[in-house]
Amino acid sequence: MPDVFISRQPLVNRQSKIIANRLTLHFGGGATTRDAARTLSTLAEFWPQGEKLVFINCAGTGVDAGLLDWQAPANATLEIHSGPLIEPGAADFIAALRGVQASLCLVFDAQAQAALSAGVAFRFIAFDAQRFTPAQLKVLATKTQPYGIAVAFNVNDGPGFQACLEAGVNAAASWFFKQPTRTPAKALNPGQAQIIRVLNLVRKNAEVKEIEAALKQDVALSYKLLRYINSAGFGLSCEIQSFRHAVSILGYDKLNKWLSLLLATASKDPMAPALMHTALARARLMEILAQGLVDRQEYDNLFITGAFSMLDALLGVSMEKVLESMSLPEPIVDALLGRGGVYGPFLQLAQASEGNDGEALAEQAGMLGLSADQFNRAQMQALAFADTMEL
């Protein structure tokens, strides 16, 4: 079967939370939408559950009858272009659409008005933010409101996102929030510094009582740590009641992995929920992709690399400033500072999975000897994990 690689984007709402994930299917080597349908079918076991919708975008081709061979899960939303709804033979495609379980999103274009009259029910109307001015977007969002919820694609930055919201769009699919919106601070704030202090104690295998004393200086930190450990994503069979209990059940190495997540929760950025979700997805993706490629004891470090890869955006401090106060293994530091190293290719692949360049994604996966199937399964597992871990 020709390769179909899947990249992702989040759909961010007015409250700066990720309410859906947008999957883009990249067709390589003559792949068709029927190949894409088979690819999606192999991912049923790993498909994200819960309330978040999953938008399906066929890059460069659009959804056609070939993709409808896929038994779409209830939370899937198919992005439909106008052409197949109004061209000769549209009746069969429309009938097939009515038979699928997925909700539908019409990608607005010059023929959209005719498509809206084709007798198909749409849940969403999507607008390309690069094609319309905010004024045009406001008119179109109002005009199409009876037909579906307005969303935007291809939003470049924070001001663009805000302009979309002011125009009446309800959410936007993009990575605009990864762009810095503030001047980097010269130092960490006291809360961030305290978490790093605890992290360093754990990495140095300090006495339990010493770490407990540091945790007690920040009650909220202790509470967040226990919430993470007891979350569904952690998969424990018993509830952890205290830090001492966590050490006895998990050991310092595993505890370090989960304590690392708390550093990201210290962010005051309004986009912190979306940034945190991205960091979690990267962390889990890198951990899964590394299995069988590096020593087992390296898995947790790859998770931490992914989790820390958004720290500069989350904390508003340069990555160099964050890392200078932390006791981290050299491979983690090298990857986070863009110096490559053992973990660098895994981080680069995680970043490529968030882009629109299917060829670059396939090339980066190939450098690690990973097939499209291996990568796509890891991508879906990572998304499901990040959704589960949102607290």
C-alpha cells in the first residue's frame, strides 16, 4: 500500500483550549483516498476517544468517495470541498455522505454557495484565513451561520487568531500559539524556580524527606503532582496518597518523568492549555517512536525532551535560561538547543508531525527507519494520551 503520512493541527477555541484535532493525510507514491481509507482503518485501535472531534483533511485532493470506504468513528469530521457536491455524478457522492456516521465540514470556496444548496447537512463551515480579510470573514461567517459553525484554518499568529474571533469565527486550526507573544523574561519566576529545585533533587536521588520538605513549600505543586500521577494517562491500579508513596511505587526515574510535566503547568500564558497539550503529545510521541531504536532506559529521557520542548513558549524565558538551572542529561540539552545529538532526530520528527510538509515528514521518519504505519500509530496514541492527561 502506498504511504500515507498523517500530520496534525489543533483546533483552538475562544478559551484558548484545544477542542478538536485536525489530521492532514499526505499522499505519497501514487497513494489515493482509498489508500487513505485503509490507513485510517488500521488506526481504529488507537483512535482518540472522548469528546474531542477529529477533523480529516486530505491534503491537495479533498475528501471523495474513495475515503468513504472508511468506517468513520463517531467523533470524526470530514472536510468536504464544493466540487464533488456540484459536479456531474454528485448525487451518488451526496448519497454516500448521508450514509456515513461522521459530521461534515464544508471548506468555503468560490462554489460554496452552490454546495450549501446541495442538500447536505454541515456541522462546520471552514474559512482559509489567508484568503479573506477580517472584514470579509465577518460577512461570510454571518452569512453562513445558518449552515454550520464557523471555523478558520491557516491562522499565522496571535493577532490573526484574535481577528478571526472578532469576525465571528468560533475556533481556529493552526499552530499560531507556538509563536512567542511576549519579550522573554530575564529569569524564572519563584514558582518555576521552585519546581526546578524539586526536579534537581529528584534527579540527584536526594533523600525522600528532603524532597518532601521542598514540595511542602508549595502545596499547589504537591496537589498537581498527585493529580498527574493518579490520572488515567498514568494507568496505575492503586491511588497514590503521598510523595513517599509515589517513590515506593514508581521509583525516582519514573517520578522524574512525571514531575517534569509540572514545570509546564507553571505558565501564566493564556495559551498555556494548548501549549501543554502540544508538549504532552510530543513527549508521548517521542517515547513511543523510540521503542526498539534506543535502550529502554532512554525512553523516559525522550519523553522529558518532548515535554520540555515547549518550555520557552510556556514559561516566557529563553530555552538557554531555563536549562542553565537544571541538571539534565547532555542528550536532552543538545536536542532542546537544536544541536542534534541522539535525541535530536526524534524531536525533529515530532516537530515535522505538526507541519504541512508531507515529504519532509516522510523523510524525517525514514531517517529513523520508521514506516508510515509505525509513525501514524504513534501519532494517534500520542494524541489520545495528551487528551487523557488534560487536567
